[in-house]
Amino acid sequence: MKCPVCSFPESKVLDSRPTEEGGAIRRRRECLSCQKRFTTYERLEILPIVVIKKDKSREVFDRTKLINGMIRACEKRPVTMSDIETAVSEIEATLNNSLQSEISSTEIGELVMDKLKQIDEVAYVRFASVYRQFKDINTFMKELETLLGNKE
């Protein structure tokens, strides 16, 4: 870390502690050349994820939209808000770990369906019926048969 006073490139860390919010680490440093002390903050760099929608438009990933969609699918089902929050956090972690700066809404929809299938099958079918835009009862029945076939 370069000294802000003399620009010497080396310093020693005197003290490290997390900030009150826990999102950064505060470090007190001392320049090895001029002995001046200064503070630095170390933060995790999270690049925003851009979602490519079906119409090819792009928007920044919004966790709230994901939560709201899952809440709608889980309405009047025995699914807790904690279950939904956990699923969304896992999906968000998967997206961040993919190291892709852009991801299609289709891929996100598949991740949501995978999580809903584990949480509640009725919520999964509800979400799938809207997400996959079932045109008629036959496509809906095919999805149910696939779901039932996986259980056996």
C-alpha cells in the first residue's frame, strides 16, 4: 500500500479489525519510510450481474424481483419466508460464483425452478406454468408427468 504522504510503496499493518457493518476490514498502517500512520479499508469487490432478458434488453440483477416471483409461486403454500430467502441467497451465490458478468433470464429461471422443486412441488408447477408459458393442458400435463416420473 502506497503511503499517502511520501508515496513510499511499503508499509506495515499495526491493527486490523472489521468495520461495524462487517462489510470491510479497517487497517491502521505505518509507512516504513516516513513513519506516518494512515488507515485503509479492504472491501470485497462484487461486480454487478447484468440480466439479459428474452427481448435482449439488459438490466442489473435485482434480488427483490426474484424474491417477489418466488413469493407469488409459494402463495398459500407451507413455505416460510426463510426458505425463500435461503433459496434466493443460494441462487445469488451461484450467479456470483459463475464469474459471468452477464447471464440470461432463462438461466436464472432454471435455477429458480430447481430450488422450487426442492422446496415445494406445487410452487414449482405454478412458477413453471408462468415461466414456460404453457400454451395448453397437454404441455402442463407433460410437465406434471415429468415431475411424477422423477419421484418414482
